[in-house]
Amino acid sequence: MTQILCQHALNDGTAIDYAGVGQEVWRRLSTASSSAAWSFYRDNIEEEFHGTRGRASASPTSTANRSALDALFQTPSAHDDEA
């Protein structure tokens, strides 16, 4: 059985990592409606797995993707108008 590291990022920038979450639990969480997801998380992840608190951080891939999107949608500079 494949196990997943589930990271729950909080608004204050901290995160809780839950190791060993199975694919079925993750699938059910990720497909739950937004109104049911919090309840599912509390009942099936928070209560069943040991969480390790840390800091939420962006992966290098997501940071690179964000930079590419920012470059794509940047406001044209004055030099662009002269062409």
C-alpha cells in the first residue's frame, strides 16, 4: 500500500505533516466537498495520525511555476510600448 505525507497548512504559516496517510484516505479527502472536507480531515486524519508541526513552505517546483506565471502576466513596461 502506498502511503502519502499529508501536509495541512494553516493561515499563520505553520503546517502539520501527517506521515503514513493511505491513498484511499487521501483520495476521499481530496474529493470531498468543501463543506465535508474539514469534518473528514478532523475525523480521519487528525484523530488517526500523529502530526508533526512545522512551517509551510513552497516547493522549488511551485516557486518556479509561480515565477513563470508572474512573468507571463506582468504589466508591459514602457520599453514594450516603443516597439
